Amino acid sequence: MQTVTYNIYSINEHPNKDAVFNWVRDNWHDLNQYEVDELIKSLKALVSNIGGSLDYGISQVPDRGEFISITDYNREALKELNEKIEEYPLTGCFWDYEVIKGLINRELGSHCLKILHDSTEYVYSDEGLTEMLEANDYYFKENGEFRVNNTCITK
């Protein structure tokens, strides 16, 4: 039997934070997927309230041919929703405000996708990753590999 000993570090005490950031970026590709899901919920709730046809292709990563389109909707219903916009009247998420404003201003796709892509860029930035790793109390080996329970997750 062999015993292997290694040190583990939180992100704040890690001697090679770049190794951790690289490992996370190479292995966790869905850190901002919840934003995509929340945006889609708000879009579907919007169409449920104003009618019309929703079509979309959304990715947290830009330049993948993303688009958002709502056609043949009730403009009066949209105006009524806009009057209640501060109440987040669709799902209760901040995306409610953004999808209503985006459609009112006739820039729904570009508006929402810019917010989503900017958010994803932050989530994967050193600062965003540090916040997430601190909040979840994650630990990493010196080479940057994530440690779960008593197991290291490697490529």
C-alpha cells in the first residue's frame, strides 16, 4: 500500500492561482448556464403574456450565431407590461426588466445577448472565479486540480 500526501489550498492561499483559473476554465464550461436558463424563462413568460412567436438560439459564449426574435405579438399587452416593469412581472428575475425593455426598444436580441455575454466574461474572469471559489469554499491541489471530498478531479 502507498500513501500519497499533498497539500490543498483555498483560492486565497493558493501559491499558483493561475493554475487554478486555467483548470477551472478548461473543465467547468457551464458556470454561467443559469443565466441562459433564466433569460429563456423570462422570454417564454413574456411571450405567454403578449402572444406572438418566440425563436432563439442562445449561448453564454458569443459568436455562436445567437439570436432572439419575437414576432406577431400584442403591442398593447407589451405597453401594459412596461408600465409594471419595476415589479419584474414575468418571473421575478432581473431578466424580466431586460426582455421587456429590449423588446420595447426594438433591440431585444442585441440587448439581452450583450448582457449575457458580459456576465459570462465576468464569471470566467480571475475576479469572478475568485468570488465563486471563495463562496463555495473550494480547494485545489498545488497543480490547480480541484479537490472534491477525498478525490482529485483530473483531466
